[in-house]
Amino acid sequence: MARLRGEGHAEREGGRPVARARPARSGRGPGESLVRAWVATVAGLRHDEGPKLGRGSHGPLAGGGCAVQLENTIEIPAPPDRVWDYMLDVERVAPCMPGAELTEVVDDRTWKGKVAVKLGPVSLSFAGTVVLQEKDEATRTVVLKADGKETKGKGAASALVTSRMEGLDGSGTRVVILADLSISGALAQFGRGMIADVSQRMARQFADCLAARMAAEAEAAAAPAGAGAPPAAPLPRATEPVGGLRLALWALFRAIGRALARLGRAIASLFRRR
């Protein structure tokens, strides 16, 4: 721990330094407060700010872990009924989950798999189980419970994910994804801002891949069958590990941009008060 120098050890008694009480500060100046807020935001430690991804709250857990609540919305250019049927077919959806690999189908409600995550120099691999807890066709709502552990570490992650599908004007579908995430280990050391940004990036990759696969399957089904028909193109996949240095920098730059925007608003507010 860094030592306090200067005022804290100004007197000596019997040859030993005596700590002298520091005078109470009447309050921080506006400049110091703004700098502290900016530094905390860039570090991803502000709990009341960050990407507005739905609830987006964050809190500590026992053992050094943390809990994060995330909300992402994606849009698929396909009718709700078709998207609903497709999303319930885990074997067809799994290739679109960034960094994910389906390893075993236990039954029609339970699956096992692996997920690879990479954030800058940190590479993690989780193995776990996903269970279908609820399915409501009337509201097109699905609730999944996922639990996993690091394959080469002591970290763990669990998530309760609720997906709700809504029809859009025309033939599109909006999917609202709510996730209550609990993590421990190396992944928990990243701030909520970066976790939320990575979640948003993953959701976007998932939506793009899902739309491409559904379009490719529809095109293949409509193509004429026969010996002279060209072979079908391989379906898109999104199984590359999530993240990498570019993703970490992307999340950092977004955090810096948000911090600078808030700093500008705070400075403007100070001038308006004068």
C-alpha cells in the first residue's frame, strides 16, 4: 500500500514518527471531482453510469465475484413465428453464438457446451450446461439457465437469460434479451462497462449470423432440386472466440468517449451556474 507523505508524518516523539491527524477537507473542488469521475468511468468502476443496456446494474458478490444485469435488443429480418421455431432449435442456433461450441445434447431441454472468451491478453474457456426452464409460445418467451466453470481456472459464471420476441412492422422480429449474470474469477475483474460492451457486441454478431443462416436456409429450400443444381454454400458461423485486443480497445474507446461527453456536460453545467 502506498505511504502517505508530507503532512502525515511531520512530528517525531522519542525518535519515532507520530502520525498527525490530517485536517478535514471542506469539500472537493469541481475540477478534482470531474477528474475523479472521469478516471473512475474509464476504469469501468462507476455503478451509476455506463452503457444504457436496460437495467445494467452491478454489484459485488462474496468471494470477489460480481453480479451484472444486462439488456440487449436485436432485430431479425424474418417473421416472428419462424424466428421462434428457429431459436428453439439449439443445434441450429449454437453456431451463431460467438465463441460457443455445443458438445452434447442431453435431452430436449438440456445441453452441454463450451464458450471461449478473449479480452486483450486474457483468454478464458468455460464448460457448462444450459437448461430450458420456461417456454411460453403465447408470448414467445423463453427462459434459459446456464452454469459454467473455467476449464483452466477457478472462475465460474451463471446466467438466467430471458428472451422475448415481438413482431415488427413488415416481416421482422425484435428479440429482447434480459440476462442476470453472476461471475467470479478473472472475468469479474473487468468493469461493468466493458462487460456490457462485450455483451452488446456479442448480441450484434449473433443477430447478424442468425439472419444470414436463416436467409441461406430459405434460399436453399427454394432452390430447384436435381443433379444439375449447384452445391449449397456452407452456412455462416460465429464461433470465433469473443474479444481479442481490438474488442478490448473498442470497449475502452467507448468508455473514454462516454466519459468525455459526461465531462463536457459537467463543465457546461458549472458555467451555467455562474
